[in-house]
Amino acid sequence: MFTIGDVIAIAVRIEENGEQIYRDAARAVKKPDLASLLFWLADEEAQHAKWFEDFGKKLPKKEADPALAAMARTLLHDALGPRAFSLDEADLSSMDSIKQLIGAAVEMENDTVLFYEMIAGFVEDKEDSIRLGEIIAQEEEHSKKLSELV
């Protein structure tokens, strides 16, 4: 039902949402070290979005049932909207420790992995499933890097 192209579009949106939340929080926090970390995280999210965009450009174009493709895109768009998973509930600008901030960011990355794993069940093409596995591995690496900062 979903193509790897649909998943790539979601991934880009998730990363862009995360970047915006981090930038907004960075502008709102009072502590310079936290603002610096938030701007770094925002830059990382921007790099991740670019990675996904570049990854998507390398994919072969596949013909899909137009009605099914439109329904899948609408479903995913409505489900995701402007949200960025765990970061919606976390007011990053009110956090007063780097450990607390990184914990919220790790949670978001882990939620992203879970989301992609859920979508994987709807990706029918074997090659697309392999590519989605690469995306999941990239997100897991982000979480690992953040965890190492603590």
C-alpha cells in the first residue's frame, strides 16, 4: 500500500518538524549551553532531512495505482500533520539540564524508529523494505549518538 517514496516523504517531514521544534526551543531557552545544544540538534535534523531527500532522489520511479497512492499519502499526511512525536509533549524551552533535553530528543528518535517499523508492514516491495531498513538504521544511529552525549 505504501511505497518507499511515501516513507521518504514522511521521513523528510518528521526531520523538518523536529528541526523546527528544536529551533523554536533554542530561541526560547535562557541558558546559552542549552540553546547551543538545541541549535546543534536542529542542524542535525536538517542534515537528516537532506539525507532522506537525497536518498529519495536515487530511487527508481515506480508506477503505482493512482487512487491507492493518493489514499496512502492522505492517510499519512493526516496521521502525521505538523507533529514530531514525543517532542510535542515536551516543552524543550523549559528544560534546565542537558541530560533532560537529550532524553527528550532520544525519545523522539526512538518514536521515529517505531513509526518506521510500523509502516514497514505496509511496504510491499522487497527492495523498498530493504531501503526502509536502511532508514531505520540511520534513525537508530541518531538515537545512539544522542545517548552517547549523556
